[in-house]
Amino acid sequence: MGDSVAGLYAAFGLLAALWQRDRPGGERTGRTIDVALTESVLSLMEGMLPEFGRLGKIRQPTGGGIATAAPTNAYPTADGAFVLIAANSEPLFAKLMTLVGRPELIGAPGYAGNQQRVANSSALDEIIGDWTRRHASAALIEVLATADIPSSKIYTAADIASDPQYRVRKMVREVDDDLLGGPVLHPGVVPSFDGGAVPIRWTGPHRRAYRGGASISVEAD
């Protein structure tokens, strides 16, 4: 993830530097764009640093859940899959508890409002998980969709490879790889332009991964 995020930041920085250099009234000077893997990922951590600096709160691993919203998590199904359910607003929570068969929890102490539900998220997740385990993933998603509750199956690699949307939009492709001696599944290029998929010319060099950062220079002319 760090490599990809840092690459995106580098690309945005490069375009911004070129625009600043070449726009009418631009500075016409070169710039150096400095991108570090660790800093790129840190920028995605949302309120982690403010929470620590102001409240002394140190975030801990939360799995598939969200520390500030409940119920929102990935729940197991009868066929060994996981389905993400996000029902943290009052109307959605009421719909979900009705489906689960626990309507008495709607507005009950400990579950009235998001803040109370977050404090009791473990117990709530156990209740929801006991219900989702009784349903296969496809049937569960259909029930949730009918109730207009946001949900999605957690895709495995096999799900991604066979997904018709990915296939028709050329986001899952077969590309020849010289090292492997044949075709290999490869993700497509984002973004596409003018409705056409960007071609993949090769699978890239086979080099050992490394940690660190990179600097890119944009010359004045």
C-alpha cells in the first residue's frame, strides 16, 4: 500500500509542479518533489494524531470495524465469507435490528445513539454476527439490499478475478510475463481516458522491494 500511495502523491506533486512552472504567470523555476513511503501512509490516518495530541488517546487495531461508528464491521456468513454492514445511523440501526430480530434494542439504554453503540460495539457485533452466520453471503446481501441497508461482500482474489464489472472495464486482465513464461492476471490502469482502457505494455521489472522515499526533479525548462 505504501508504494502505491507514495506513487500517487508523487504523480500529483509532479503535475502540480509542472502547472506552477508553465501556467501563465508561473514561476518558471524548477522544484524537487520529496515523497516518503511512511509519510504518505501517515497522511491517511485521519484523526489519529489529533486524538493523541489533544486527548492522549492511542488508537488500537479495530479489525474491520470503525472506532467512531457502530455498527459498522465485517460479519461472517454461513458459507465462510464476510459481509460488510454499515448501519450506524438511527434509521439504519432500527432496520437492521428489526431484521436481526432484536427490535427491543432500538433506542434502548446502551444502544441509543451512535456514541452509546460505539461503547457497546463488541456486544453489538456479537449479536449481528450470530445472525449473519445463519445466512449465505448472497442471500444475506439480498436481504440487506431489500431493507436498503448499505452492505457489500468482502471480495477474495477469486471474487475479483471473476467479477463481470472488473472484467468489462478491463481492470482485471491477462498480461504476458517473461519471467513466469506466460500470462498472469494483472490489475488495469486507473484512470482510463475517453472511455478506453489504457494498455499495459509489460509487467515491470522484477526487483526486490525496498523501503524508503524518492525525490523527483522538475527542471525549469
